[in-house]
Amino acid sequence: MRRRRLGATEFEITPIGLGCMQFAGPGLVEGFYPAIGQETVTAIVGAALAGGVNWFDTAEMYGKGASERALTTGLRAHGVKPGEVMIATKWTPTLRTAASIGHTVGDRLAALQGFPIDLHQIHQPVGSLSGIPRQVEAMARLCREGRITAVGVSNFSARQMRTAAVVLAAHGLTLASNQVQISLLHRDVERDGTLRTARELGVTLIAYSPLRSGLLTGKFHENPELVRKLPRVRRLMGGFSPAGLKRTAPLVAELNAIGKAYGVSAGQVALAWLTGFYGDTVVAIPGASKPRHVEESAAVLDLELTERELDRLAGLSPARS
Ligand SMILES: NC(=O)c1ccc[n+]([C@@H]2O[C@H](COP(=O)([O-])OP(=O)(O)OC[C@H]3O[C@@H](n4cnc5c(N)ncnc54)[C@H](OP(=O)(O)O)[C@@H]3O)[C@@H](O)[C@H]2O)c1
């Protein structure tokens, strides 16, 4: 699959990157994903590189630097040098003013252990003590100072994206990306104007939870017992209840059927739908807690579904999961 340009930047990224929330270690993220050791992280990063993945998404919020450190430790262990892959991280806005973007960028760079911040993102539009324009101004300043290369946002609405783009334009910059939840079980971007606005502004949408936290792999439909073993917060997310599994069973059956024809898994078909259905505007960052997960995700770079398959899956995607 052809690489895709990240917004209007110079970065040419693979349509599949690696989400690194799973590398957060002990703390809040354990409500979603149990902590995994460095050895496993290094193996996951190695599998991503071997599969041709050329970019990684992490965040301050993922263990206050733990994910950034684990990722770059893994990259170094595989001989990757700064600049050879693209790194995206995020600033946490909660109860902080925009000034903290400048104050904390040194911590981010320290946690990245010599790797640059190719894309710095505002993790969410809510929670900061400053308005969005001020936050974006602070990001623009970091660009001007050469401390980051590109500016992105996350969980922003269409209107908030426009605000960010206008502020950046005054500095001769563009908004590179908006990281939002998109999958066959979460298609709000089509209805709330985010997709249309991203296309109009030339902004890349980075799809998070593209497997809807593993639901679209079909493993929970096949073995509902697995739901009981999930960390509490993730278990209580939409879709893992018996009714939720029942609602999405027809879609998962079709993912399995299409997968069988290609010799791939349901999860791989779900990712190929994401990278195919929306064209160049959307790239995806599936997470992995095992090397096998990312081996499968990376193999999607060689998988293209037909228009009919894309439409058939879209037709089976329930209004809510
Ligand atoms: N910006 C934001 O607000 C935001 C929010 C959420 C996530 N994110 C980013 O998006 C990334 C991905 O989202 P996500 O982790 O929430 O959801 P996801 O990518 O939809 O699901 C990842 C989980 O699915 C399971 N999985 C993946 N590949 C598999 C395979 N081949 N076979 C079986 N199971 C497989 C694993 O679950 P198990 O580990 O249980 O086996 C894995 O941890 C995160 O790492 C993070 O970087 C961003």
C-alpha cells in the first residue's frame, strides 16, 4: 500500500502505524491494558519495524513518559536512529495552561531519549485552563523554535479543527492531523463533519482504537469468556456486554468470511476497511500487547479490499456498538 502524506508535512507515513498506549506501564492505563515489560515492548517494536511500519504514536498521558521511554528504548535496541521513523507524541492539557506546552516539551524530549518530536498533538480539546487558540499558539512557537516539526490535535471537533488551522495559518503553518476514534464500530466522523473538514483542510485523520479495543478481531465473539478477564474500565466500554456482542455478530461474521477468502483474520479485514474506505485521509494506529498483534496489523499494508467488500462491511456496521 502506498505511503500517505501526513497533512501537508513532508512526512510520508505507512497507512498503519503503531499505537503505544499499551507501553504505559503501571498506572491509569492499566484500567484498559495490563502493564507489559520492556522485553515484550521491544519485541512488539521489532515486529512493527519488520512489518514495514514507519511511525509510532505515544503520549505524555501514557505513563507520564513511560510509553515514550519504552518505545525509544525498543527502537534503539533494533538499531533505529533518530529521524529514521516518525514519532508522534501528545501534551496532556488537564488542569494546565497553554504555557505548560513550552514548559513540558523538554520532559517529552528527555523521555524520547534523543528521538525528535515529529508531531506534537494536543491530546484533547477539554481540560486545559487556556483556550484552544492559546494552546495552538504555544505549539506554533515550538515549531518556530525547531523543537517540534508538526502540530496535530486529538479528539477535536470540526469547528475546533478550523480554529486550530486558523491560528496556525497566521504563523504560516498548517494543522497536520486530528487523532480521533474511527472504526467499523465508530463512524461519527462521517456524521459530525470531521471527515469533510479534514478533507477540505488537508488534515490527516489518525484513527485510534481502530479495532474498537480488540472487539473487531472477533476473539470476544468466539470466546465471550475472555471478556471477564478484561481490565475493568475496558470491560465496561460499549460493546463487550452479551447484548453488544450479539449486535456486532453479523459484522464480525462477514469480517471472518472475507478474511477466509484472503487467508487473513477478521481484525486484519477491519483494518483494511479503515485504510481503504476513507482513502488517503485516514491512517490507523492499532495497539498491540503481543508481537503477533502487530505482525498481523502490519501485514494489512499488503491487503486491499474491493469496493464491494468495503461497501458490504459499511452496510453491516451498526449505528452504535
Ligand atoms: N488520542 C486518544 O484519545 C486515544 C485514545 C485511545 C487510544 N489511542 C491510541 O490508539 C492506539 C490504539 O487504540 P486502542 O489500543 O485503544 O485500541 P485498538 O487498537 O482498537 O485495540 C488494541 C487491542 O486489540 C487487541 N489486538 C490487537 N491486534 C490483535 C490481533 N491481531 N489479535 C488479537 N487481538 C488483537 C489487543 O488486545 P489485548 O491487549 O487485550 O490482547 C490490543 O491491545 C493506542 O495504543 C493509542 O496510541 C488514542
